[in-house]
Amino acid sequence: MSNDTRKAMNDVFRLINSGQTEQAEAACRAYLDDSPDDVNILGLLGAILLKLGRATNARELLERAIELEPSFAKPHEDLGTLFLREGNAAEARRYLETAIKLDGGQASAYSMLANACRQTGDLEAGEEAHRKFMALSPLAQSLAKAEQLLAAGQTAAAEKICDEASKENPTNTQVLRLLARIASDTGRPVVAEGLLKRIINLSPDDYRCMVDLGLYLAEHGRYPEAVEALKKAVSMDPTVIGTHQRLGDFLAIMGKPADALEVYETALRLDSEFVPALVGSGHMLRIVGRSDEAIQSYEAGIALQPAFGDAWWSLASLRGYTFTPDQIELMQTQIDAVDDEDNISKISFYFALARAAEEQQNFEKAWTCYDLGNSLKRSSVQYDPVRVESSHDAVIKQFDSEFLSKFEPQESDQPGPIFIVGMPRSGSTLVEQILASHSQVEGAAELPFMGLLAEALGGPRSNGVKYPEVLAEMSATQLAAFGKSYLYYSQSNRPQGLPQFTDKMPANFTHVGLIHLALPNAKIIDTRRHPLDVCIGNFRQLFAQGKNHAYDLNECAEYYLDYVRVMNHWDEVLPGRVLRVNYEDVVANVESEVRRLLEYCELPWEDACLNFHQTSRAVNTASSEQVREPIYTDAVAYWQHYESKLDDVKEILALDPAVCSQK
């Protein structure tokens, strides 16, 4: 290698290490103008173009480098990587094995060869290649040790190893990815996001980096941004079915069932037997009211993968669906065969079997299955009732009459959102369906933004002051800006753009005071139902996410009492601000309750609200079928089927006589 070539390569590597990949390409091309057959620069430019995702141009350069110097190992390795990314594992293996024959000291070639061998089904050769990769790569050994420490809960030690590795390998995306994960797990979101974006700058052609960013954003409730990241990942490599699935899942969470359904259908065009996409399609078909097609999609998934518990539970939770004896027997066979560590599938099967038993009026068996399913689910989720009670204490303390009196409601002609709060399974979906049947109201389902924005109030502070205490430092102008932020984020779930919209996130009952201050024109409706029906309703439901109080009946009863305690506080400090609607009253006299709802929301009467079951709209809750039927009474006092199991719950609820006297 000449001195000129060596200098040119050093310059190019400096550009690559600083993330200036396109400038590095330009530098290579400038050098090749004078020395078109310099094999080192040809190979380096081929590697850069591969990094930028320009496979065709990269292949031409790498093949030219090999033609000029057949014993040059690196172009063989890069061509092997190119073929591996294109899904041609057999051709990738041929080039990678040649690279290793020419230079057996390159750990990266063994890493790629391990992947190629696995993809061609040669698992033994893949394991051997991986062992050699680990032996040749001190960095891989360090990262493996860091992973072990993380698994053991020794985060600080793992981070120390990664920090040392990053000093020697500042552009290694594996190191940066692990550091981002550690930063996220230790509550440093700004650091984590910065690292993930740096990884993307270093590997702009790698769809996996964009997927990592999307998953991170979704974990933090930033679904619109997560969707955009995954759309970019799909555009970078539209053949990866898992990316389509995640994109569909996030669109579903955002309340965009039509868009999610389209993405799942794209995934199924790639693989018609991809069960997660079949089940995802079933969920979306159900949400938009196409129940028959949803059943077909679920049943197709079950036929392909009988052990996929989520598909069984999805069928079981469809109102009116009845399992055949053969299906029940197959479910029981599957649950007996499920791996002991696969609690997710077991939970779904137990809940599905419980619903099947209820259809047969076998409530004793149903209870046994619910009990087993809830016990497993409770052990898999994080829920601290003491912490929940403390957070409610803090809200009550902050939002006292003196604090609330400091702020004058700001005048506005614009109608505010309609918040529907309360306990899950209390009739909130029915109330939303009634209101969303009005020509001026859009049903936006459960929006996470009020809670997420409240949690972020004040930003990272050295004194540790967070919501709700941070409100003491805020002005009326800042609170109004908070309200505008909520309205801005909610737009992603309001495709119709109607004058008013509903937000039926149940847990917003803790934010009534904040809603009052930040969105003074908002309406707030508290849906109530007999407490025993609420507790049993929660216990019978396997929720898609959150609601972690629901999987232990005693904890659910305690949560109910605490919810009532918070709502009683709002009644005291904000009298008349919240409209209370009892589910049993709506069932008993729907027209008068509809009139009361519309009057409170300052909406003119429309017959469509009374005929809410005829309204065609997406409903993404467990009650999606119920609200498409006229009012029925078979859900009232459903708890009586399990009365013999509720002694402890009754005792807990009896601590508040007012609650226990509700009918």
C-alpha cells in the first residue's frame, strides 16, 4: 500500500468515525479519479456504499476489487454481508468462507458466517462459527459479560464495561445499543434517545436501528413518532415481516384500525401463514364491526398454530361466540402441552376456558380458570398498591381548595374535550358510544396523553420535584400551554376533526384537577357501576395493557375504594364540575340518561344518540360488540354468579358504607 493510499484511507476512516459517511464516499471517489484501480480504495468505497444501502453499486465495486486482487479477503466478506442482507444465505456463506480462508483472523467474518449457516439450516456450523467469533473478538466477550451482568441486575457494572468498550470502539453500534438500553432502564431518556439516533447516523441503511428507535419511542408512549420510525424501517427493507407487524400494532394502539389492518394485510401478503398478523387483523376487523371476518381470521390463526393462546382468548371475548366441545377439548390439550415457562399462552388459555365455562353456565369451573389465569398474570406484572395510594394522596394534597382558587378559568368560545373517567368495565364505552353518535362529537377512545404529559411536567429537575407538586411553581399561562399540548397530541386520534371529542382513559380520574385548570371548557363524566360488578368485570377481563390492579380481586377492591376517595375529593373542591353517570341507570332508563348527558355536554338532542347501537365507528375496547347492540340487562348484577367467592371483597368494600350501598 502506497503512502498516498494509506493517507487517503486514514482520512476516509476519520470521516466514517465521525458519522460523515456521505463525505467519506466523496473522498473515495475523488481519490479514484486519479487512481481508478486502487484495490484498497475500491474495496473501502464498496463497503461504504453497502453501509448506505446502495447494494447494486456496492456489488460492482467489490467484485471489481476481487477481480483485481483475488486474495483480498475484505471484499469477499463484504459481498457475503451483502448477500446475507438480501436473503441469499447460501451465496453469502460461499463468500464468507472464502474470506475466512484468505484471512482467518477477522472476527466480523465469523459473525456473518454464523448467521448465514443458521439461515441455511446448518446449526452446527453456525455454532462453530459463533465460537470462533467470540474467541477472536474481545469486544464480543465484553458485551456478553455486560449482558450477563444486566440479567443479574448489576446495571452499574454492565455500564462500566460498555463505557470502556465505547472508548476503544466509539462507532460500534452494538456497544451504543446496549448503552442506550441501560440509559432507558435507569431513567435517562434523553441519553437513551440520543444514543439511538447516533446509531442511526452511523448505520443509516440498517432498518434494525430505526426499529430500535421506534420500539423505544413506543415504550415511552410516543406512538406517533414510533409509527414514523417504523414506516421508515419498512421503506428501508419492506421484506421484514416483523417490522410490518410492529407497525400495525402501534397503529392499532393509536386508534387507527383501518391503517393497522392495511399493514397487517401487507404482512400477510409476505407470508399468508404469519399467525401474529392473522390475529392482529382479527383485532382490527373486530374493532370496525366486521365480527364474522374477525372470527375467520382468529380461527385461521388457530388452525395454523393451536398453541397461540391470544387467538383463543380473542374468540372467547367476542360476545355471542360459543366454543364447540371439540374446541374446548383442544384448548385443554394445548394448555397441558404449553411449556412451563410460557405463562403468556397459559394465561390466555385459562381466560378463554373460563369464558367457555360461563357459556355452559358452569360458574364453578369458570372461577377456577379465572383464578389460575389471574394468578399467573398478577405474577407477571408490576403493581404496587401502596405506591398507587401514595400518588393519590399527593394529588389530593396538591389540589386543595386554596390551590385551585389561585387560578381564574380562562374564557374561550371553543368547546373542550369530553373526558370519561372511572374504573374499567364501568360502562364508559357505552357512554362514549352514545356521545360519539352525535354529529358534533368524535370518539377518540383511550388517549394516553394526559397522563404522559403530566408525568413529564417540569422536565428533569435536580431537586426531584415532579407532578403534582411541580404545579405549585406553574402559572396560569403555563397551564394553558399544557392544555394546548394535550390538544395538539390528541389530533393524531381525531381523523374526522369534529368540534368535540371524547377521551375515555379511565385513569384520568386522578387528573380531574389538572384538566379543570388546563382545559377549563372540558367536560368530565364519571361512570359508575355496582362495585362488585366492577371488580368481577375486571377480574374476568384479560386486558391488552395496563390495568394491573385487575388481576387480584382484593387489590381491585382496594383500588376501587381509592378511586372513590379521589372522586369524593373532586366533588368537595370542585362541586358540580363532574357529571356522575351510573351504568344501572342508563340500562334502566336510557332516554332520560342520554338527555342528561347531552344537556351536561351542551349538545343539542339528536336521535342518533338514543340509537347509538346503529352508529358505525371503530370501538377498541372489550365492549366493542356490546355497544353495537340495543341496551340489554344481562350484565347487571353479574357478580351474583360468583357471590360465594366474594366474601373478602365485600369486607374490603364494606369499609366504605356509601360504596357498598350502591345498586
